[in-house]
Amino acid sequence: MTNETAQFGGQWTSRLMIFDLEDRISTPVLETDFEIAAPNWTPDGSALIVNGGGSLFWVDLEAPELLEIDTGLCINLNNDHGISPDGATLYFSDHTYGRGALIWRQSLDGEADPEQVTEKRPSWFHGMSPDGQWICYTAVREGLFGIYVAANDGSGEHCVIEGGHHYDGPDFSADGAWIWFNSDRTGASELWRVRPDGSGLERMTQDAMVNWFPHPAPEGDAVVYLAYPEGTVGHPPMMHVELRLWRPGHPSETLVTLTGGQGTINVPSWSPDGGAFAYVEYAE
């Protein structure tokens, strides 16, 4: 990463926030005129990583500022990225080379050039298994959206579930036994889960909201997700949305109402201890 703080300007203000689950309080970490998105929490709990303008930025929680991460010749990253459980490897999606994103990885310290992970495009990184051996991602193959799993080096790609509808936001459960995702396979987008081998498909929400990007907590069964108003198409930015919590045996509850959507919580953003999660909100 570089020691240069990015300079920005624009119509919207981005606020990087942390929500404490026990106290039910949101605390601002950083505010910028640049449109940042999709925070990850580093496994040691010391920093967040966000996307903005095709780049990734490191935000130290002790001295928060945007420090650009050197991703070599990959200069057109979107907001699908994550960190291996051991904290050593950064995964991201980039579409610098041709149409459609590919998944890449590099050491988090930036000492080596990025290495291409997926051979086929488009592929959008979303999560890793708790043991760090597998990645899960959204892909389009032969015109169909689907949820895919591969080894952490991209080998052994296999489809978990696909179809003529939209499939997005896959993320492993804390025990690695399930992959959560969102799909509009029965109408409006709802949350689902499925075993990594494609068995045991279950619908996990059924309400009037349009639900996206489920992220299971690193411990236990809680899942935080993004909920759009009824009738929303896709996952647009700059809308009145909610961050909600799913727990088994309880109705989903709203934790935060905000202006956001695309970019707010696209990627896994729980703190390592599961006591908080990071998100981005926007204001004019």
C-alpha cells in the first residue's frame, strides 16, 4: 500500500461506520467526499479495507485515513473483495483485462504481484470458507447466473446452483456447512442457503422487502443483510434501505436505516469476534 491519502470530490459524502451489536450503536470511522464502498474487516481487527474508484484502500482504525493498496496492473477493481482467514491474502475482482471480471489474489502486504485465480469470466469474488481452503463467488456461465465454489487457487471450479434468475452475494456460514446467497428465483430477491455440494436448498426469508447480500457472523447463527423497499429492482445505490439481522427462531429485526444500497455491505464485514460489523452510508 502507499502512504498517500487519496484526494476526492463529488456530490455525495461517504461515511464508513461500525455497528456494535451489543450496544446497538453506530459509530463513524471516516468521512470522505469520495464514494467508497464495501468494507472488509482484517482478521486481526486493526483495520478495514474499502473499495473506491477502481482501487482498494486500507483504513487503520487507530488513525483512519484512506491509504491506497498497490494492486499492480489490476487497476479497475469493483467492490467484490475479501481477506483470507489467516490475514495473509487479499482476494478481489477486477475487469482491467477484457470484458467481465476475473478473480485475483495477492499477499496483503503487497510484496508480490496479483495472481489470476479464475480462468473464466465473469467471476465476482464474495467469500471464503472458514478454513481458507475454498472461495465462493457469483459467475455467469453459458448465459446463466450461478453460485460457484473453487479451491483458493481457482482450481476445481464447480457450480453449486444456477438458473435463469439472479444469484448473488454468496458467503459461507461460520461452520462452513452452508453457503448463504440471495436470489429472485421465486419472485423478489430473498435470502437462501444451500450446502456447498448443492444439496439442502432452503429459503430463509419471505417478506415484502427485497433482500440482498447475507453475511453470516463468524460465530453462531446470526446473519446481517441489506433490505430494500418492496418493488426494488436489482441492488441500486443511494436508496433508503435497512440493515437487518436474521437469527434462527426470531423474526428479522432492523438494526440500521440509512441511505445506501450498492456499496453498503456487499462483502463480508463482520469484526473477527462477531461483535460488530462495518458498513458504508451516503449523504448529499
